[in-house]
Amino acid sequence: MNQLQALLNDSLIRTKHVENAAIININERKVSASTSGFYVPPENAISLIYAFYNNLLQVRREGLYFKQKHYKCVRADEHSIYLQNVHGGLIVVKTNAFILIATYRVGMYPSVCVEAVEKLADYFREKGS
């Protein structure tokens, strides 16, 4: 397990309100780390990067497909996108170098998931990442 994977487990999965998580390196356009068993297809990683830089208005209006599931947009700004569907939700937060992804399922508290992901993003921002 690399340092980023350990960080995902320690700061997100341990909350018990994050089902899966991943970190996408924006410059490399690929996943740098993910929790065990969570695979983010390359086209999904690129579409999340694109959502922040070119497609935010469309995400607000139409939602987003991630891993072949449609998510309705709850909130979208230049730093965060919150999405949900009947099975749970997807939280996507951008820092200078990374995009953090976290999923939650029905029965988990979305607010706890959001708080944990935003706090991890703040940690990366403080480090300049």
C-alpha cells in the first residue's frame, strides 16, 4: 500500500461513511491511488477532470455518468461536485494537483462523506498539491 492509499484509508474509509475513494493526478490524467477493489476507468478519470475545467455548467444541468451509473448534481462549483442517485452518491473535490473521489451508499451519511473529503482536500491544498 502506498502513502496515498494509506491516506485514503485513514482519512476517508475509517469514517465508515465513505464506501470507496480514489485520487486522480490532474497533470498525469490517471489514478494515483484508490482504495482496495475500487477501479476508476481511465475515461471516467478524464471526464472528471474535464468536468471541472470545461463542463461544470453541463454537470449542473444534466448530472454525470460515473462507472456506468447516472448521478444527479446536487452542487457544483470550481472546487467541488456533489452528486447522488438512488443507490448513494459521489463526491468529487479538486485541489491544485489532484481530484479526490469518494462514494457513499444508502445508509451512510452524505454529510460525513463530504466533510471527510473536503478535509482531505484542504490537507493537500495546505501542502500545495
